Amino acid sequence: MTSRNILKLVLGVVMVGLGVYIAVRPLFTHNAILTGARWLDMTFAFVFMLRGGMNVRSVLRARAANGR
């Protein structure tokens, strides 16, 4: 794996983790919001999980294409 793929994989995992944290945070903090509006929190969570998943998927596809 190249250093670029490793960076994409790490960033993807971090983004998914951050998205999950933002999404489930209201469950454990008695409906506290992070950004000032619930819809904005959920939008950030969705975008972070989507983009992180795309990063991870692209790295896994590139790895499979190389036969590793």
C-alpha cells in the first residue's frame, strides 16, 4: 500500500468515527447539540460518514485491483 492509500484509509476511518460520534452524542448527553442546530449535527454526521466510507471503499478497491 502506498502512503497516499494509508493516509486515505486513516482519514476515512477517523471521519466515519467522528460522524458516528456526532450522530449518537445526543443519545448520551440528554439531547445536547454540538453545532447549534439538530439538523446541522445530523447533516455533518451524514457527510462525515459518507465521505469516510467513500475513502475506505476506494482504498479497499485499489488494494483488490492490485491483487493484495
